[in-house]
Amino acid sequence: PAHPCPSSSNQARPGQSSSIPPCRLVLGSARSCSFPCRCSSGRTAPMTQRRPRRPSVAHLAVAGCFAGSWLLQWSRCWLAGSGFVGASTRGSSVRLVWEPSALERPLITAAAAAATEAGKRPQRRKIASGFGTLINDDDKPKGWNTRPQVLKIVRYPHPALRRENKLVEKFDDKLKQFAENLFSTLYNDPTGVGLAAPQVGVNLRMLVYNIERCQDDPLRQFERVIINPRIVAKSDELAKLDETCLSFPNIEPTRVWRANWVEMEGFDLEGKPFKDRFEGLEAAAMQHEFEHLEGIIFTDRIEEELQPSLRPMLDELIADYKARGGSQPKL
């Protein structure tokens, strides 16, 4: 039904004639005036709701620019793993830079296409701990006996863990500095009580331990340095202990059988010979570190029934070692 709309927009002002015909309101229709009206039937017409504005071409263009920029940055980070990575050094820090030239872009595109066809994504280059370029894990640490530093503990299957360890011949200030660095490295880990020289990539017959881990003890009475050690006697009775190793960071404490006590001969930092007897936990720690000097790792002592459960974790360490640039030794 038709009726005059009470909206002021459809009413003639005083002194003017209305040229706008009365609105035709269809009850229940989405088209209505902006005021609630009543038709002759007495029913109230619904209020008109504003329709949401459609995005304009400018809005779509801006959104497309943002999406394209994000996709470009993401693809750069993804393709950076395929080897197109540079490094710039400023002071002591190293940061990675990705700035392809016009000649490199086709190569990157071709590499991504080849990887897609092969059915696998290009692998990222793995960087050693901290910020830096790939390093050769097989090298001896620089300044290991000339300046104070926390050395890097090598991980399985680093070849230093299997190499022959030479006897120490010079008892000088460099050897003392190396002992200090071994203790600093040991205390840098919250769980270790002993550390052997090959565990930091130095193949010398030398080990340190502190069964109490009292690094703040001014007398340093619990710190022991043993050079060129030899086990001259041990008990026939064995004890079952749960052991772990700093060179196997992803392996939880595992059951190992050790002699209840051992007698050991060796030299201190001054080159003076000594002989001592170790029992209990201290004996287990000494046997563990001594076997590092013999090229034996603690997983060699784990029972055969537990070996299969360790295989995935060992494979993970081997893959990480290869990714860091190391060459797998014969295990």
C-alpha cells in the first residue's frame, strides 16, 4: 500500500510544493525509508540497515602490495637456505646478508624449480652455535692454551673423541692455562663434574674434575687435575650407575656398570707424580673421564638391550655434525 512517508526528506517545506511522490513501502522488503512507518494494516515496517561498503580498487591495491611484500620477504628467507647466503663482518659480530644481483635471480629461480621437480624443498644451511659462518668442527680450538676462554665441547661423532691422545711432555704456563680453560668450560655446564681434553678437541692425556662443583671455593680444594693418568688397580665388584656425557647432550642418564673403586697414578700441574684411590661416585667419574683418553665413549658401555633405543638419538647427532661441516669418522 502507498502512503505518505513521515520522513522530512519526503515532505514539502512550507511555501514549497513537493515534487517527490510519496514513497511506496512494501512491508517486509529490504527497501524502505529511514523511519519506521505504519501502513493501513497497522504493522510496523522494518528499519533500513546500512549495507557494508564494498572495498574499493584502491583498498585492494594497497592490500595486494602488503601481501606481495610479505610473500617476497618470506620467499627470500626460504631461498636463503639453498646456499645463496653471504656474510658481512663488523667487529666481532657476523650477520647474514641476502642481496641477489640481476644475474643471480635466474639461478635462484632455476634452483627452486629444480628442487620442486625433485619433490623436496631446498635445505637451509645450518649455522654453528651463535651467530657466525659454518665452521669445520674437526679443527683444534684457537688459543686453547694461550688465553682464558670457555672452550666449545665437541659432540659425537667428532673425530677427537676417537683419536689417540698424546702424553703431556711440557708442564709449563700454557698447560696451566689449558687447565683453567677446562674448568671454565666444565662450570659453564650446569650438570658436568668432569671433563677430558679430547672433549674440547685437544688430544692430550689430561682431565679435570670437581665432584662437588664448588667453583667459588677460594681454596679450590675439590678441583683435581690429572695428567697422563693410568689405572693400576680396580675392584672386581661392579656397581650400576646412571651416567650421561657432555658430548651427548640429547641422551638422558643411562645405566652403565662401573668398578666400585679404582687406583690411579698420574701427574699434577707441577709435574709431580701421585697415586690415589677413588671410590663410589668419584670412582665412576674417574673411569668415565679416563676412558675418554682411551678413545672409549660411554655409549660403548651401555648394555646391548638399550642400544636400539639410543640409535635415533645418535643418528640425530651424526646428522647435526655433518650439517656443521664435519666429516664423519669411522665409528
